[in-house]
Amino acid sequence: MQKSITSFFKKK
Amino acid sequence: MFEARLGQATILKKILDAIKDLLNEATFDCSDSGIQLQAMDNSHVSLVSLTLRSDGFDKFRCDRNLSMGMNLGSMAKILKCANNEDNVTMKAQDNADTVTIMFESANQEKVSDYEMKLMNLDQEHLGIPETDFSCVVRMPAMEFARICRDLAQFSESVVICCTKEGVKFSASGDVGTANIKLAQTGSVDKEEEAVIIEMQEPVTLTFACRYLNAFTKATPLSTQVQLSMCADVPLVVEYAIKDLGHIRYYLAPKIED
């Protein structure tokens, strides 16, 4: 399954 | 007033080539320290981070912080009009809704300028945490591009396994299995040909070939590429841009369903 980058890096 | 000048348009062409497959548009954040760009691809799987330091430009002036949203397809059209050896200058007034890109031939006999409309893009900056990576691999950028291209024939995914002996790239699909192992180089005459591995602990991660291949569009910018890996965190693929900055790509790993 491809994870999303937003599941690692949060919005500032 | 913002003004940034580079001696050779070819650098800007290469930078655009390195990002335009992943991004349709992006915001260039300009400050007195230089130009920064951070943007996710449309599917939010990868993140591009570009840093160009002001001291790497032939001339750099930025009186007020400025965010310039640009359509990268439009920028590519404009850069196509430059000769590689032309000087390139980007200029914008404070709060302007256009940017001017000017090319000058080396002998100053041909000067062309292009005014491009800026866009208001939703800026979603992500915080990138500091990571102690388990493995950092430095290798020739062309070799990495070759491996990504070759393995993409066999699978949508590539498994990268790094130990202190070396790094192994594997792909498995209908055709069968492909493995490419690179050992750490002993002594090399040329630094750019070296494969260097700094390992704290071994790591095995799976990534989508499509994105890795998109990242390798940055190959003309740098002789070496650096891959930083750690279990369950995004891969960082970094290309240095000599005397100017770097481009980093972050790619979320694939995990077992």
C-alpha cells in the first residue's frame, strides 16, 4: 500500500 | 523589488526539468537568503524541496519576502526560448502579479524578456522533522538513474536493502526477479564515481518506481545523488546543485497491505 507523504509530515 | 540573476540559463532549465514532471505549478518563496520551493505532487505521495542560496546567484536582491506562484508549464515554454549560455534574470516588483524573465546573450547583442502571470496557489507547507537516518548512500547520479530505469521494467515497486557491505535494489514481477547490488567502493580516482555507505543499522524499504524515475530527472544537476533511509519514514533523494543549493525529494514508502 502506498502511504501518503502527509501521514509523515504535518502541515505547518 | 526582487531581482535574481544567474550566469547560465542552463541551470534554471535543468532545475525546471527536475520538477516539472511532478508538479504542474509551484510557489517560489523569495527572501534575502534565497529562493525556496516546497510542494507535493498531485497524489501527495512525494514532496519536492528546492533551495537556491542567494550567494549562489550572480546578483540577488530581495527587499521584501515574496511568494511567486508559477505555472511550471508556462515557465518551461519561456525557458525553451533561452540559449544555454544566456544570462537569465528574474525580476518582480513587490506585490506584483507578474514576473519578468530576461535572457541576455553572452555578447549582450540579443536581449529578450518574457512577462509571465503569477498565480495565487494554496500554500501548504509541511514541517519536515529532523531524522537520524539508519543508512545514507552516496552514489553516482547516473548509476542511480540507470538502476531505476532498468528495474521499472519488472515491477511498479523497487525494494532497497542497505547493509554495510552494500546496497541492493530489487524488483519482482511477472517476468521474474531483478537484483542489482552495488558494493561500497574501496578507493576511486574520481570522487564522483564513488559509492559510499554510512550505516547505523541495516534497512529494507519499498518504493514506487514511478516516483524514483521522476526524481532522476534531476540527474543533469549533479554527479552524485544521496539516498537517506530509515525504517517507516520517507526516503530522501538529494541532488546538490553546485555552488547554488540542492533539490531534495521525499518519497513515502510502500507498506504491506
